[in-house]
Amino acid sequence: MRQKLILILVAFLILGATSWAYSQKSNAPRTSWEYMFVEYINGEETPRKLNELGAQGWELVAASDRGFDRGNFTTTQFVLKRAKG
């Protein structure tokens, strides 16, 4: 009987410590993001434009080929994000 009480007490202590640790972590400030979609005609200017956006704090998240003409993609859509504030 005494061993059961000790085991239950230990289980509650572990559960309490785990809950406390989780609550401390979840109180950390979260980063808010803003997103931007841009579409460029495929060409030599695209890397320069993306580098300019990168210098402004934008980070490339995804890219998708868009327009299609005579078997070639003509435009690419880029999804970018940066921290708000």
C-alpha cells in the first residue's frame, strides 16, 4: 500500500514538472510573419529583384512556374515572408 502511494506521488510530481516546463516554453514570444507574393517574367532580372527583396528582409518560401507559352514557362510566382515589426 505504501509503495502505491509513493508511486502515485512520484507520477504526480513528474506530471507537474512536465506541465510546468511546457507552460514556460509556451509563454515564449512567437514571431509574427507577413507574406508577399510576386510574379516575374523569367529573365536575367529575376535574381537581381529577388536579391533586392532579400536585402529588405524578405525570405523566399516557395516558387511556382506560372504562365506557359510554346512549351516554356514564361513567369514564376514567388512567395516570400519576413518577420513583422
